[in-house]
Amino acid sequence: MKKILSVLVAGSTALLCWSFITKETASSANSSIEPDSVFILDASSSSMMEIQLGTIAQQKAQDPRVKNYGAMMVKDHTAATAELVPIAGRLGVNIPATLLPKHAKHVSHLENMTGAAFDRAYINMMVEAHKDDIDEFEDASKKAADTELRAWAAKQLPVLQMHRDSAVAIRKR
């Protein structure tokens, strides 16, 4: 566990440095690209978090609905990330290999839980994470400088809304 945390901390530190360099490069090259780069980094890290947590949910959840929800997260967010990679590449943004610290803390919080406690915490987290994602994706679908990125964000919105609604329905049970 300590080795995993050390790797996460080292990776997060490297990512923060890389993110700062990317922001500086994008800012000096074209200030309208910076918000797109920040959105790509945040969206890809959030998606990676949801894939990791979905994998954990399939293993640790007690409720079959939560296990199925986790499988849906893995499938949908893997597909969304695969669509984002070429857009990011065209814009000169590398998809990070590690989670941003704000996403890593969610994984750390849940990875040691099991059963009903995991189910509650995971579903509550997914409701909140998807509320945040929806706000960010709505903003990007209207304001991203790159038209392909705007279209990708708009395409993901119904999926994110369905994820939120599914998590809310599971939570009400």
C-alpha cells in the first residue's frame, strides 16, 4: 500500500509539473488553447478515475446494481477517453498516465472499503462527480476554442447525465 501511495504521489507531482509546463507552453503559443488543454487534462483524469473506481466497484461492491454501474463506468469512460485521445494529440496535449490529485484522493478513499459501506460511498461519489463533470462539459461544449473538442464535450453530455441519473436511482434504493 505504501508503495502504491508513493507511486501515486510521485506521479501526481510529475503530472503537476508537466501540467504547469503545458499551461506555460500553451499560454505562450496561443492563449485561446490553454482552457482547452486544462479541460482535456481534467476530463481525462476524471474519466481515468471513473474507470479505476468502476473496476474496484466490480470487485468490492455488495449490491449487483453497483457492480453493474461500475462495469458501465469502465465501458463508457474507456470509449470516451479513446475518442478524446486523437483530439488531444492534434492539440498537442498528452493524456496523463496518472490521476490528478483531486481524483487520486477519491480512489484512495474508496480502495480500502468493501460491501455496503463501499456501495454507499461509491454511489454518493459518482453522483457528485457526475454533477461536476456535467457542469464542466456543458461549459466546454459552448466555450472550447477547438470545434472538435466542443463537439466531443457535447456528445458526452447525455452519457454523463445518464450516469448521474443512474447513480441517483441506485442511491434512492
